[in-house]
Amino acid sequence: MSDIRHSVLADIRGALSKKAPDEERAKAVAERLGGRPTGIIPKRGQLKQNERVELFAEMAQKVHSSVTRVSDYDEIPGCIGNYLREHNLPAELIMGADRRLSKADWSLEKNLTIKKGPSDGNDLVGVSHAKAGIAETGTLLMASGSENPTTINFLADHHVVVIAAKDIKGDMESAWGSLNKKDGNVVMPRAVNFITGPSRSGDIEQKLLLGAHGPRALKIIIVG
Amino acid sequence: MELTSHNLKSNVKDALGNEQLQKALSNVPKGFIDKRAKAAAALDEFEELRDKGREIKDHTLANLDLYLEAYEQKVIENGGHVHWAKTADDARRIALEICQKHNAKTVTKGKSMITEEVELNEHLLENGIEPVETDLGEYIIQLRNEKPSHIIAPAIHLNQGQIEEDFRRVHTHLEEDRDMSEPETLLAEAREVLRKRYFEADVGFTGANFLVAETGSSVIVTNEGNGDLTQTLGKVHVVMASIEKVVPTLADCSQILRILARSATGQDMSVYTTFSTGPKREKDPDGPKEYHVILLDNGRSDMLGTEFEEMLRCIRCGACINHCPVYHSIGGHAYGSIYPGPMGSVLTPSLAGVEKAGTLPNASTFCGRCESVCPMRIPLPKMMRHWREKEFEQHLQPKAARYGLAIWAYFAKRPKLYRALVSFAMPALSVLGGTRKRISSLPLASGWTKHRELPAPEGRTFMQAWDQREALKQEAN
């Protein structure tokens, strides 16, 4: 095994060392990985908070997500209850242990059954909380973990994602900044899912079909 | 990599005469060209980002060994395993060993061109393991026992009716009167069948659009969500990726993501972009128990430092294919390589050798559209010309082409004779063109005129037209 590793790296090095000395290259790599220079940030998302939230909603709707804005977490149960009734869905949902979601007053929706934990593929409606939003493309940044299990993002037919207005950033780079850091480095959750609209396919004659393998519908609730 | 590129000429003939294929291919320009143009125009910084993308990849390629080592270290820190493969054989062997270690019966697969390149499915089947393709397009072609005809739209050579027939043939549980005439019902059927397979799978294979050295993450970009179900629900996640997929940082990856989907499908972002970093963690409720990465070279390190190095910037968006008039006419299978179109005409000879695939760069009109839309600004026509030169130098062209060129060279080196000949030929061809000014059949040119008409010359040679223009200028003075 290590022989193959050695031979692949030696072949690469053989070709590259001719162009620049190894020490010089090592320095360039260390600088890049240490400095992590930011590239070109589209102006599109560089807006004031409220305009940014509006752009996020506009871009999300453009990719077939539906968007509702509420002022408080306690409005979420009612908002989801209405969504279930509008779509003739049973009063059942699954979600993780997210504290902001748990804090909402779910007793307001008396008939609602709430399952907690990852999805086993039999859930019609899943609710998650996003870590951040990206206004330039209407994208949600989801971080894996017991608070928001990854399976809910992909297995539920209807995925309802709650996001705090203050977590909506203008661009992808700023959204990366929402993840936890240790010694100045981003701590990556096991999975980070950028989600931009419900699942889709164009594999049959290039026709746009929603609900390929993941959710058929994506509902975003912006809080604040 | 199984190749039938040496049959290019007869493949093309079959493709041009295939009505179903021609009908399906008419969807290619309709579906891709306008969407890309609109998406590119809607982002002010698009052209700047293309320059940035080129710069990021050039920097990475110049330090590829170091970035691969940095990436490997991060994967290990996150609890993953890294395996190195020099050849396709190595990659297949390692993949099989991982499957056998876990007594795998079935494996699910997200869409991956690298596993096509190393023919992983065939190898698993030979060893009693069932691979299940989960991307809708890949699933369809697996039912048909075909190869993908496009790197991002594998079943683009098919029409809805053909797919319906395949579903009825294989999905024998379907009742005869069930209406399957709409794409929606076909998708629903595939979704239902595949849902079970994700949960049964022992191992989930994906490719990678990027490997991030800063964090040790593998990145996949998809629309359907199948790749994510594959890598989340399998007990073991195996990423197979070629060495040039590495990028330095998350910031660098973000730059290239902005041009990838826009160039590919005209979306601002694909629906799902997922960064996977190691296996399931202590408190995680879901995710794979093991995480493996197989890093494949398979000829790529040989391209470094050569005139084909820039091809390693390719991010597999498919824009060059979508805009290629030759691809529009013949589809992907005619190229006889899983990498079709302009990118394939450069990459396939690089990986398989000019003697096996040197004919592919001839399937080009050199119109330059591919280079004009390539997000990584890869000079595809220039590199196809390099391959043509190599093909000529190694005497690999067919006799007719060599003799034809020799005859042309004989006249081209004797300008007086050349001019005398063309000043006779041009008026003759012009007359042949008739009032429509098109020639529909011509001796020795039936290869051209069988499928399209040859525009007739105006009647004068370039030199005659030039002389006349100069004379008129003189008069005016």
C-alpha cells in the first residue's frame, strides 16, 4: 500500500520539482492553508440585513422553495400546522434535538405528534434548523449532529427548515464563518449540506422533475 | 477503461442514422445552452471567477503532491482512511477489499465518472457483489447495460418511451395497465424501488467534485439527493476520486462552486452540495461507521509538466460537451469513451494513449465554442491540435487521410499550379451549386454530402477576389 503511495507522490514530485524548488512550493502551500485568502465575493449579496433576508427569500423561491417569515419561534408550531393542513398531510413530524426548535410552544398544535431523532425513511414531514443561510443563491447551510440529523434533510417528503433571520449571510464565505472554530480553524461537522431548493432531476429528456430522491417540497420559515 | 474509439468512423455512421438518438440529441442544445448563458450573464463577477478558478487550479496542480499530503493528514485526523491507487486495477482491488471486509452483498452508488473509468461495477459483479446505481440517469442506463453518454446527463441519448420499455422489462411487479407514459411516473417508480436499496446497502460509493485539503472533506454536488442518501445510509462510505480533485481551502472551493453549476446546468447552485468529513462521530445519530477515500492516479501524474497539464483543471461540468456541434450530431457513445465531447477528446488519449484514442481529436470542427464556455478556461482546441500532431507524427492516421494530406501538400507547395487548379475548380463547383448554391452530391465527398449539403463557392478564388478588391481601391485613389 505505502509503496503505491510513495510511487504516486514521487511521480508527481518528479514532474513538479523541475518547475520550482520543493522548499519554495512548501512555503506557498503553508501560506495558502494558513492564510486561506478570500477570493471574489459577488456584490449581489452585500446588502443590509433586511434586504439580505429579502434577497434570500427571493432566490429560494426562484428554485421552488416556499418561504414564510414569522417574528417569533412560538409562531412556528402554528405555521407548520397550517402547512400540514394545506397539504393534506397527517399531523406528524420528525425532528432532532435542536434547542431552538424544542423551545417553541408546540402545545399550541394539540393534535401534532412529534417524533425525535434521525429518520428511518418513513416520515412524511421533517423539521430542521439551519445553521446559516446564503442570500446570493437562496441556499441553506445544514450542519449534521444530534440537533439536526442529516437523514431528515433527505428522507422526508416535505422538509421544513427554520432559520433565524440574523443567520442569513450575504455570501458563501460569510456562511462558513457561522461554523464553530477551534484555534482559528473551522471545525467541520461530519456533514455540511448546502441545500438550494427541493430535490430535482432532469435525467428524462431534460424535463425538470421535482422530488427525485430527496424531499419533494422544501418549506423555509424565517424567524425574526 | 473499455474503449471503442478506434471505431469512431463507423460509430458516427450508426449514430447519424439512428432516429431515436437524433430525436433525443435535439434536447441537448435546447436544454443547456440558453440556461448557461443566462446564469453566466446574471452574475456580474462570472468572468472574473473563471480567471480565479484557473488560478486556484494552476496553483494546486503546481503543488499537487503537497496538497494531497495535507489532505490525507486531515482525513486521518478526522478518523477516515486514505488509500492510494496508481492504476485502475489498484482502485478496483482496494474497493473490493473494503467491500469484502464488511461482507457486502449490495452497494449503492452515487453518480461517479471515476468508478466508470475504473469499471468498478463490472469488478464487483464478477466478485458476487451487486452494485446499484442510484442517480436516475445512471439507474436507467444500468437497466439497459449501457455506459453513460454524457458526464452529467448519462441517459441523455434516450427518449421517454425507451425508458418506459426498460422499466416494464425489469420492474416486473408493475401491472400492465399502470400508466407509465409520463416522466413523473417513471421517476416515482425509480424513487420507490431505490428507497429500499439505500437502507439495504452495506457500502455506499460516491465520487467527489472536490477534496478540500484544509479540512479533509470530500465534496459532492448533486440535484437528486441520491448521492447524499448513498453516503449517509451505507454502513461504510467509500469516496473514489482522482488526484486532481484536491483544492486548498473551503474559500477556494467556494470560488469554483460559483462557476460549476452555472456552467453545467445553468443553476446558480445545484440543489445539494455536501461536504463530508470523516465517519459518524460519537454523538451523531446518523452517518456511516467508516469513511474511506481511494485516491486514483491512473495516468494523471504523467500529464503534469506536459502540454496537457491544463486538462487537469477540468471540473467535469460538461459545458464543452453541451456546446459542441459534433456532440450534438453524434451523441456520447460514438466517441467510444466514457469521456465524450471536447474534454474527452483531450483526456481519453492522455489516459489511454494516442494509439488507442488518437482518432478522437479529429471529431472536432475547431469552432472554439468549448474553450469559450469552459469555466476553467482550458484551451481544448489547442490541446486537440497537439494530439492530432502526435497522431500524425506516430503515423497513426488512416492511409486515406495521409495520402490526402500529401496530395494537398504537393499542390500547396507549388502556388502557381495550386492557383491554376482552383481557378478551374471554383467556377465548376459554383455551377454545380445551381441557384440554391448548395451541392448535394460530389464524387469523393459523399462522407460530407450524405448527411448535409456542401455550400457552393461563389465562383472566384480568394486570390481573384483579392486582386479585384485591390484594383478597385487603386481606381478609387
